[in-house]
Amino acid sequence: MSDIHEKIKRHAIGAIRYTMVHYLSAELKLYVVNEYPKSGGTWFGQMLAQALDVPFPRNTFPVLRSSIMHGHYIDPKGMKNVVVVWRDGRDVMVSLYHHCLFKNERANADLVAATRKDLNFKDYLNVTDNLSSFIEYAFTRQRYPRFSWADFVTTWHGREGVTYVRYEDLRQRTASELQRVVFQLNGRILPQEKAQAIADEFSFARQSGRQPGQEKVGSFMRKGVVGDWRNVFNAEARKVFNDVAGKALIVAGYEKDSNWVFEE
């Protein structure tokens, strides 16, 4: 019975958050950090909460005042104060593969069980051989979320009034990107010292206890690097991703053409 109650509670929280994001974001001055899963939105939401001095209620009932609302939203209806966090879709696929197929500390056991039932790979650790099939699954029939990375890019690219930030830029210059986003959101200047202190507090090394690149498969914060897709994308994975999301990759500014498919 407790599992049923927990699922009911999660659905209720989700419904309340959806209503607030789409209908009350302007009135309550909610800052909506929106991402396709595994794009760094949780990390950025934590830093933005500190920078704006507002709460970040995660996986619980939201507060009825100015706060950070983080989620994976495809419908922009009524949403204000939106920050979209982009990430290279190829890196997203690698991170999403691990999140959907390996249990971590973020209570993803049900998702893992369902995804493993759908895909039934012989060796889940063999990412390279499995990835092309997973990419096809992620763009056609996956359970989480109910839309693809390409759908997200197409819907959110170039929307008026939306603030954009890239995961890759955050990794390279965390403090200055945080300052830029704060200024674009409300015209406030975030002091360099505070921005750097926040960046240090929420660094991958500080939060995970590992240096970026030191992988821990069963962790929500698995590796914390940019460009990991190059280590596991074989020729088939490149072709499949280009077929389903090549145009979105160009629209999002990660490639100029499809030549990357044939690079060694």
C-alpha cells in the first residue's frame, strides 16, 4: 500500500507543479529551469537558487512564492521566466542510457526495470554495441520522457523571452554564465565573488567526491564531462542519431552539417 500511496503523492505533486508552471509563473515570479533530461538542469537550478536567493523545492510540494521550478516541459503555454538548458543531444543519449538502464540514488528503479524489459540487452555495460538500439528507442518509444530530444529542440529553440544556457558553457565558465543568466532574468548584477563561490560549491568534484571524468555507473552524477559521446558512438550510432536528430543538432548549434557522422 505504501508504494501506491507514494505513486499517488508523486502524481499529485506533478499536477500541482504543472499548474503552477503553466499558469502562475508570472504571478509568483517562478523561475522555470527547463531541460531535456540529463542536460544539467538540476545542477544549474541549484546554482540559480543560490544566486537569486530563492528556494529550490525538488521532488516535493512547491512553495507558493518566488522559487526555482525545475522540469522537463514540452508545452510552453503560459510559462514565464524560463531558462532552457541545452546539451549536445549525443552526450544526452549517453547519459540517458545510464539513467534508464542502471539504478542510481534518484529512485529510478521503476524506470530501469521497465526500460530493461523493453530492450533486454545481453550486457548493459556494453554501451557501444547497445547505443544505436537505445537511440532508436529514445526517439520512438521510450517511457521517459514522452517526447524526444529533437522535439524539445524544435519546440524551444529561438522562443522570445526565454533565457538560454548551454551545459558545455557552464562546464567551461560556470561563474560568468551564472552571472549572465541572472542579469538576463531580472537585470541584477551578481557579484563575481558570489558567482565563483556558488560555482565552487556546486562543482562536480565537490558534489560527487570525484574529479570530472572519473565515472561511477550507478550514480546520477555519473561522469560530468563534455563530449563523452565520442568515446562510445560507433558508426551505427552516428548514423541512427543523424537520421532521427541530425537537423535538430544543427538547429541547436552543435554541428554545421552532417560531416560529423563520417569523421573518425
